[in-house]
Amino acid sequence: MEKKNPLVDETLLQHPFLFVLALVLGFLIMDPLQMGPLGGHEFRPVKHDIAPYREVMQSWPRDNLSRLVTGKLEFVDEVFGPESLEFDGLGRGPYAGLADGRIVRWMGENVGWETFAIVTSNWSEKLCARGVDSTTAKQWKHEKWCGRPLGLRFNKDTGDLYIADAYYGLLVVGSKGGLATPLATQAGGKPILFANDLDIHKNGSIFFTDTSKRYNRVDHFFILLEGESTGRLLRYDPPTKTTHIVLDGLAFPNGVQLSKDQSSLLFTETTNCRLMKYWLEGPKTGTVELVANLPGFPDNVRINERGQFWVAIDCCRTAAQEVLSHNPWIRSIYFRLPIRMSFLARVMGMKMYTVISLFNENGEILEVLEDPRGVVMKLVSEVKEAQGKLWIGTVAHNHIATLPYP
């Protein structure tokens, strides 16, 4: 006769509530109905390489006047997710890459915005042009087809506009616009899955970021949740038409900016909330060093005429978020709960708003401007200082913000 395990019987008979609770918790954690943020994605969280929360936040200067709130909203519902802003060698612009796949150019009050370029012949108004809905989930399933231009840079000598498109890689279009020409779609035998930003060296080389080898832009949030570090800094060589891997194993490499003398290159790592420097010349050639730890998640970095660097930051980190970043096993459970991501973020105390900061080349903070109530914008992607203003771009909103500066 089979013997019964008395310990099991005792647990089931005397504590049925614990048994039912264990079943319910197991069901929730496994999320079989795929109701949670992870859905059906394979999730492999790792520990983040991020500076201590208190150390960063206690030393970070605050804008007690919330000066960014005084910014002006421009071109409301005329541009859709203008991630990167650029001006050509004649001062015309701004040019902006939009969520509907176009690069557009401002032609003045009499003409307005015109379509300057597209990144693929697949683009059609019927399929891709969704107006204000371009920055919503309605556009996501069409992004791979229509394109999503992110970083923009003009070669001021040739008038060519270089484009980092999230799906079509590195491209270029002439000064008259039109259909852009692909330059780089793979590097080191791996496809460029998420081209993000770029800058142009004086020798003609194009440095640009490929944010992840596992996730594209639509799934970019999983890069942050996992903490995965498969991103790359790449260099395209125009004479040989070859693409080279400069750095690998980066955690959400994002914005790119050469220094004024072009002896080094700054880039942001969004997941690890930091600004980094890669040396191109001098005794430190080929090495990477920390420039600054940041209070939130950085996007693009842009230089001004004084050789200083504006960094766009989606703020802020929280103490709860730090616990998750250092404990992958907790993230494996937390983000499998069948609860909306927006609610899980609120539980962690995350309320995103815009911070823009100005640094010198040594990482010293020169200026901090905040919009803690999200009046101007809640999510920021780029700050460009030009024509006596700060031009502020965003992937999430349908406008550009400006602020007189200095």
C-alpha cells in the first residue's frame, strides 16, 4: 500500500488558505494570459551597472525656479514626435524626424512645414500618415514599414543630411531632399537593429549608435527592464563604404556628440543613467571614461558654440527603481504581474518629467533646467542651442518647445 506523506496532508488539511494563496500567486507570477508588461517576451534581466541613487541625487543641483516651465510650445499638432532637430548650413530649419517616417523642414510662416525626405520607398500617405496619432501605439505596427528617423546631422561642407533611422540604419540624402540612400544596415555580421543617433567627424567618418542587438525601437522598453547590454557604437567609413564596431556591450547607447576639437566623443547610456566619453586622440586613445552620472534616463547630447554639452534627461530615478536594478530576480517577478506598466511604474514612484542639463567637457554641471509638472513636455529627446534659443525635441509629443537662451 502507498504511504501518504503526513507533512503534505497536514499542510493541505490544516492550512488550505496557504495552499490556495500559493496557487494564486503562482498563477499571477506566471501570467499565462500575458496581461502584464512582458507579454510573451523571453525575459532575461541582469544587474545594472548604475551609480548609487542617493549619491547621485544628493549631489545633483535642482532648478528651484522650474525655468523650463516658461518655455514656449511651438508647431502644436504640426509635427509628430520630433526626436531630433537640425539646421542646415544656410541656417534654414528646423528640420525634424517624425514618428510617421518623414523628415520635414520648416519653411517659414507663409509656407509652413514641407516634407524634405523619406527613408524608404515603402512610405505612403495612406499607410504612414496618421497625424497626431503618429505618436501613439496606432503607429507602432507600421514603423518597420514607414521608418522612424531619429538622429539627424548635416555635413555642412557638402549639404548632405545624414539620418539614423531606427529600422533602416544609417542613411544619407542630398541637399535637395527626396528618398534617402542606405549606407549601413549591418556591422560585424549582425544587423543594425536599432540605429539611434550619429555625429560626423571632420575626416568624414560617421559615428552612430546601434542601441541593441536583441530589441528594436518598438520593444525598446525591454532593454531598460532587462538591463541588457548588447548595444554598440559604430563607425561608417565613406571611402570604403564599410562599417566598423568601435565599442560593444553597451547598455542602451543613445545620443552621440563629438567634442569641439574632435579628440573625443561623448555618448549616453540610457539604462545606466550616465554620460560617457570615448577618446579618439591622445594618450587615452581607445579608452572609455565616465563623464557624469545622471538623475534620470538620458537621450541625445548636443554641443553648443562654446564647446559645452546639452543633455536631454527623462527624470528621475527612484529608490525603488534602484532596488529593482540591482536585483534581477525581483524584476523577473514584478514585471510578470498581470498589471499595466503605468501602474507598476507609479508603485515605484516614477513620474517622468523633463530635465535638461549643460555640462562642460570635464563633466561639471553648468546649468540645470526643469519642468517638474510636465507643462512643456513630460518626455524629452534632444536640446539644441541655435539662433538664440534652446530647441527642445521629443519622441512622445506633437510639438517643439523653445526657450530663449542664454
